[in-house]
Amino acid sequence: MGSSVLIAKIEIVHGLSVPSFFDSQASSTSSNVNDPLLIRPAESHEAWFDFRGRFEELKGQCGEDQRVKLLWIARHGEGYHNVGINKYGPETWNGPLARVNGDGEIVWGPDPLLTPVGESQAKALNEAWKAAVASGMHTPERWYCSPMRRTASTLELTFDSLLPPHIRPKFIENLREHHGVHTCDKRISRTELGSLFPNFEFPDPFSEEDILWDPDHRETEEELRTRLSKAIEEVILDGWDSTFISITSHSGAIRAMLKVIGHPPVQLQTGGVVPVILKISK
């Protein structure tokens, strides 16, 4: 990842695998990083005890301006736009259909809801998290989320009864999917979001209406990577003294995120999760 004024270096930590309570759903191009994950029975207390011991060793090797963090990066559960894409196929979808709000049967814009399948995916993740925590896994200390209904609902369902009452997940605009053209990626107003998700925190500033979405311009991959680079730095700096961090976002945004931090590409299904261990230097 490129340098900035505040973050000098972000590195993937190799050689330390996160004990998984998920099944790999796709192969990484390197055996030294963690695979994307889906649910499976939680690993033993011994596996988590060993991991946490090695993780603490890594933390102990950090200088004053260095941190080691474990990021749990999740894709939202199935939304109605995903149903639309599957119904019509990507080629047809990326034509006029993506520019409208639905087809008379499915409503996919703006900011579509989770389907019942998507809700079930998030609830299944909740059960997996509970089992893993019971086996010794550390819960996240900070939660960050794209300000869309499908991501916020996924986060709420995934961490139901696991979120400490004093912790408020934080919306981050830069964690959003590609901006522009597709109505599914246009967010609702701040007022509506605040009403639906009163326990979430908004950063300052945060516009009332979506001023980023352009009906005539779809973000390029380069523009997306630039924005997600900023998102990663925002999360890291905001949660500088937190070690375990949850991020809930979108497929394209996660693809760009992994690219800018130097992680091999993975293809997350809806409701998928990938753990990433980072060493950060200021």
C-alpha cells in the first residue's frame, strides 16, 4: 500500500494462520495468508490459545508507532440486487436494468434490503461467532460498516448479543461499493439510516443525501482502489489502539481493499468473511 502522511507502511503478516470457525470457499494464491471463510465448527480452545499466544508475541515486537491488527472483513448477506443479477445475468444487468429501481417484481434500488436468504446467512454467522468465542476467540473491539442497509443489517444480525452495549458500530462512507450508475449502490438519507440503525455512529462530516453517487459515471477500479486505500487508513487510525476489528462491506470494495493492502485476491460469496492480519507503521 502506498505511503501517506499518517500511515507509513501497511504489511500483511505471513506465517500465522487464524484458527477458523468457517470453511474455505475459495483458494488463496498464497499458503501464507488466510483463506476466505464460511461457517464450520469452531476450532479447539488449544488452537485459539496457541494463536493468541503467537499473536501477543507479534504485538510485543512492535515499536511505539507500530500496531498489529486482526481484521475480520465480511461481505454483506444476499440482497435483492444479487437476486436481480442472478435472474438476468451480469451482461443484461449491467445495461439499462442496473439504472432503474426494479423490474416490477424485485426492488433493488436504491440501497436494497437483505433477502430472507441474506438474513439467514448473517444469522448463521452469528451462531458461528458464538461458537468460536466459546472456544476462546477474541471478539472484535471496533466495528466499521458501509452506510448501506444491507451491510448494517448484516452487521446487526451477525453480532446480535455479541456487541457490548457501550460500543456503537461506525459508518464509513469510503467502505461503500462502486459509486454511480447502479441504483443499488445509491444510499438512503442520513436521517433514514439513523432511524433504522439508531445504535450506529456517524462520522463528522456525513452528508444528509448521497452526494457521491453519480447517475452518469461508474467508479473505475483505479478510483475504487484509491477510495478503499483511504477507507483502510481511516479504520486503522480511528481504531489505532484496538487490535481486533470488524469491517462489513461489499464484494467490489473488499476486492479493492485486499488489493491495496497486498493480499492475494479472493472471491467472497454473500455472507463470506476473510481474516487479515496486518502490521502497521506510522
